[in-house]
Amino acid sequence: MLSRPDNETLTRTGTGTPMGTLFRSYWIPVLLSEQVAERDGAPVRVKVLGEELIAFRDSAGRVALMEPRCPHRGANLFFGRNEEGGIRCAFHGWKFDARGECVDMPTIPPETMPRLCEKARIRACPTREWGGLVWAWMGDAQRVPELPQMEFALVPATHRHVSKKYQECNWAQAAEGGVDTAHFSFLHQPVASSDAELAEKAARATRGYSAKSMGEDHVRWMRDDTRPRYEVRKHDSGLVLGASRRAGAGSLYWRIAQYLLPSHAYTPSATEGQTYHGQTWIPIDDESCWVYLYSWNPTRPLTQEEIRSYRTGGAVYPEMDSNWMPIRNRGNDYLIDRRLQKTENFSGIVGVSEQDAAIQDSQGRIADRTRELLGPTDIGVVQFRRVMLEAARAATAGEVPLGQDKPEAYRVRAGGIVAPADAGFDDVMRLRFGDEVGRIAGSSQR
């Protein structure tokens, strides 16, 4: 469990909080590129880390992210006209470019306009487009680092799929679900009375994952061994977390996840050559978050079948509406079906993503970690909290937090492997990835 002060530190991300300072010490995704696809298109409201902002793509194709208040009379620039290289306030026509500079004041005499324009500058955050997402730097504009070299953003566009989903709970408890891989023995399990029935139901339960990485054997091993043994290693951008289960005579099934600061995680199931999946949790405020979702294959384009499954609720993606709101959500109890819970799957909820959200949301808008009773399979969660609290304290003290100055340290992979039972974790990592922390071949960490 955590003390109440530590729980507050972990969960609060507003301006001036330790965790808010940490998030503002990294590039973070704030939009899908498709949300601002049109040059001179309509502005989009953005709320991130408790801050109300607007975004738009200007005439030159640059994505702006800025505070929405016009400094003249306080009108909201969301209602403004995106035209000819800037956003023009609908109230009196003052205009601001993507850097927040005031470039026109039609109500002000020309001779005094330059001086007033300097005073009228509004806050704008640097942005970059990377891997189908719009990333923002919300920290010190004098200390802008490089973007994290995450593999999904490095592969060709044909090799990846990106989306997002809305989730109605604090970012940290959703992120903890990404490092707690022990729950697959229950939350995502089919209900089956025979191996043949398990095979049939496992295919439905894990739709969107490859049969090779989430097939009948893998699901059975997770069902039969409910106490995985954890190994956790800290590296230059976060944590690698391995959990082993018995997989037959002389073998262990390892599921290896990555957690990368401030809030990225890679799922632990992909085997060599398969498609990888990841999630990034970005606080909207302290009681809700956007979860950015991405899948990529380093060696080939994604198939139409894969993309179709992601768009309709497979792998890490829920079934959702055009506003990225999951169809199964807090407001309708995730359409839990108690008959299904008896006959088809352990939760009675359709979809791996939806099952995760239901349980994470059920912990409360902000989980009270002072009342927990933790056990051996919670080691990953404990280590996640430790590294986040350490990093928040470092950022608050003006130090460089983990990974910020090492963009190449984000070039790591997660995944699964069946290995000899007598192989240590370092040996397993070398067998699966050729490196003790999962670095991609050819990359290096300073």
C-alpha cells in the first residue's frame, strides 16, 4: 500500500504538482494527427494535465497548441477563424500564429500595434508529429529535448495503426494495469470445461492478437499457473518486467512487459516476428485520461484483417464510437452479461480492453492505495510506483528525470517466449531480444 501523501503525489498532475512537473518534463501525445488533418481546419478543444487548450493546423501544415483565451477581452479562440497562418478571434479580430505571437490587431491604430502585439503574446506549446500522433512539450521552452525513439513511430506508416480511447479514472491505476500482467489468469480468461472448448473460446477472447502469441497453449498456461514469478529491472527509460509461468516439463512461459516514462507501456505477449502493441496514458485531469493505442510490426505492413480487428475492438482496442468513447463504459456498466460470465468468460464483459477498463474504473475515480493488501504478484506495481515517485521528486528538484535526455533508450521491445526452466531472467531476455533489457538490435543507450 501507499501512504496518503504518496498516493496524492502519484495521482495529481495539475500545474505545480510533482507528478504534473514530471509529465511536463517529457514530450507527451495530446492528439491523433487525424484530429487536425485539415490545414486551416476547425480548432479542436484539448484538455491535458488539467489545462484547457486548443489545437489547429495552420496554412503551412504546422500544428498549434495554445491557451484559448484571447488577451483582449477573454473570448475563447475555439470560436475563432483558422485562416492564413493563424487563429483570428471572432470577437474583435485579433490574430495569433502557431507560436502564440499576436500578428494582427485590426481594432488598434497601426502605430501602436507592434508594442501591444508584444504584450498580447499567448502561451503556445511546441508540437511535433511523430508516429501518427501530435506530441506536445508543456515544460520549459528553453529545455526542449528530443522525441522518444519509440519503435512504433520509427516504422513506416503502413506498418502501424494508432488510435485512442477515453477512460474514466485516474491515469495511474490505468497504467498499473499495464504492468500487472498477473491478472490475465482471471480477468481475461475464458470459461471452459475442456481444452477443446478453451481453444475455441480463447480465439474469441483474444481477438486481434496473433494466434502464435496468444493461442490456446498460452491461455492455458495462464489459467493453470495463477502465481507468476516476477523479475523487474530498471533501465535508462523505465522498467522491464518479466513474469514466468509453468509451461510443461522443463519449460517456463515468460511474458515480458516494458514501462517507459512517463506513461508508455508495451504489452507482454508478442512472440518473435509478431505484431507488437502499446498504450500511453495521458491525464485529461485527475479523474479521466486519454489512452493512446498503437500496434506495429517491424518487418511487414499490417494486414487489412489486423487493421479491421483493431477498428472494431480487438487486441488493445475497444469497440468505440466516432468520438473515441468505448461502447462499453462506466455509464452502462460495460454491458456486463451475467450469463456470459457463467458460460463464456470470467468477467462477463466483451473485449480485453473493456475488461481492463471496467476493473480499473471500478477502483474509483482515484484509487485509494492506503487500503490495499499487496502480495508477491504485485511486485511490478510496487516497482512502477517507486520509479514514478522517484522521478517526480527528481523533476521537482530540477534534476533530469529518467529517460528525458536519452531518447534512444526508448528503443526497446516487449514480448513472450517459452524458455528452459533453469534459464535466469538475463538469459531469457537475451534469448528473446538479444539484450538484457530488450534493446532493439543496433540501438544503444548512453
